[in-house]
Amino acid sequence: MPPLIFPTRVASGAPASAAIDGAIPDCCNIGVVFRALLFVNVAVLAASVAQGSGWLDGLLAFVESSMLVELACLLSLAALCGVRQSVHSLPRWAQRLLCVLTPAAVTGMVIHLLSSFEWYALGFAHSSALEGMGLAALFGGALQHYFELRLRAFSPALVEARLQALQARIRPHFLFNSLNAVLSLIRSEPLRAESALEDLADLFRVLMRDTREMTTMEDEIRLCRQYLSLEKIRLGERLQVRWETDNVSKEMLQRAQMPALLLQPLLENAVHYGVEPACGPAQVQIKISRRIDRIEIVIINPLHAGVDAVGGNQMALQNIRERLALLYDLEAQLTTNSGQGFFEVRLRFPYTRIVSNQVAA
């Protein structure tokens, strides 16, 4: 019985540079769950068709074995997901051995539980528990080795290089405009100019720090407020901002982790395409909500005739999608929607938080 063994994602709310030293794949990741289930079911279907007298017989055999396959797979996944952190300090050979023994033990337990049912006795009359456990162990070792090699292919050095390249491509252009705006305030409003320069210095500090670092939601929101205050100098009353939160506490913002400069480029696009072309006041809405282990951020800005906000946003949106894929695999999504005079960007990613200097999901 094929076990559930999955590739480890590069990071799960942790810095991209944090190397995963363990040999047990990350069985808690939605993306790797999907890939593993697809692989296991395709392998079982191919074996069923090869052993049968035709496609129909093979498909029927696959359907009959699906309960055993899926149950053994999901329980193996849950077991490896649960023990991965607790055995992280074990030698790599011991972790590899655990990836072999755990699916075998889970498959044996599932076969023992199902053997009392008549449909199982009829459908698996020619298969023994030892055979199922042996296949599970064989698949476990083979898949663990494959996903360990896959992890090396996506080594931290490669990921960091890609993240730094993506980061460089989205460095905000507003810095130059902000300098000119601050210069115009130095004589007329020196205190406001001083405050703006402090905000600008903080923005420079974020842009020049190590792009492998994560940040807290509180720091990212503070950065966005500083950015918007600088744009307010340039755009005046045309820029209207509305913040909304749902199930979001100050403690959550302080502990929740997210990639640095993830939200600010989206706000920059909202200002560029939704506020700058406007003749009068234009509102940018930012909605932040939390649903159990997921965080959702929605940014809405006006659409103007003759302004291709959808096409103009594509490069920045694609960059952010690539960063999310590198950091979260399939557990994060960025979607857009336009209509009725508004452009909406919806961002979802896992709620990962700092606990005792460690990142916890």
C-alpha cells in the first residue's frame, strides 16, 4: 500500500534562508498533500489496469481498493505530520527509517481493521497484510528519497537568489517622487518634512535589509501607513484610505509573520492606478481578516476609464505570486477581480506566528 510521503516546502512562514535539515517531508503542507495524493492514486490506478484484463476491470479494481488506499495514505500523512517536529533532532538515517516504518505500520493497522468486513475479504482475498506492509515500506523509502532529492533541487541558495531577484524587481518607484514631495515641504512645513524624512528613512531601511527575512504583520502595516503618508503629501485630498479589520487583535498583528514588502507593492499599484488618474477624492480600501489559520487581505481601488489597471498590475502581481509560491507553495493565493468601477486584489496566506523565537503554524 503506497504511503503518503511528501516533498518538504522551502518554508512555511519561516525565513526563506532557513534550511530544512530534517529528512521527513513536510506532510502538513496542502500543496504537497495534493501532489502526493495525485501520485499515489495514479500509481495504484496504473497497477490495477496493468493487472486487469482491460481498462474497465482495472478501473473497477481501483475503485474497490480506493478505501484502503485513501485511508492508509491519509493516516500515514497525519502520523508523519505529527511526528516531524518532535523527531527533528534524530539523525537523518533514523528519520529516513521512520518514513519507511510509519507507512508500513499504518497500512498494517488499516488492513487489520478492515479485514473484518466481508467486502474486504472478497476484494483482497489474494493479498496478505505482510504484502501490503512491504509495499508501503518500499513506497515509503522510494518516495522519501525522491522528495529529499527534490528538496535539494530547491535548495535555500537557489530560493534566496530567486527571492532577491523578485525583491529587486518590485522595489518601489515612489521613493523618487517622495523625495521631491519632501523637498517642497522643507520651507513651508519643516516639521512635516522632518516626519516625512523619518518615514522615508524607515522605508529605505526595509528595502536595503536582507530580503530573506520575514516580518510581522504589524511592521508591514506600519510600513504601509508610512508609505501612504508620503503619498498623501504628493496627492493631497485625492488620496483617501480606509482600513477595516475583522477578528484581528493587536497581539495577532505582533505575532503573525508574512513576507516583507508583500502588502506595500499592492498598495502602490492601488494608488498608481486608482488615485493618481482621479480628478477628485478616490478611496483605497484595505480589509484584513483572520479565519482560524488563514489571513486574508483585500485591497480595493477605483477603476478609471482609459486606465488599464488589470494589465498594468500584471508584473507586480506575478512577482508576488512567485514569492508566495516559493514561501508557501499552494497554501497561499493571490486573486484579482475587476468590475463596477473597482479593482480588487485578494491575498490569502497561512497564519504563522512567532512562539518563543520559533515560527509556529
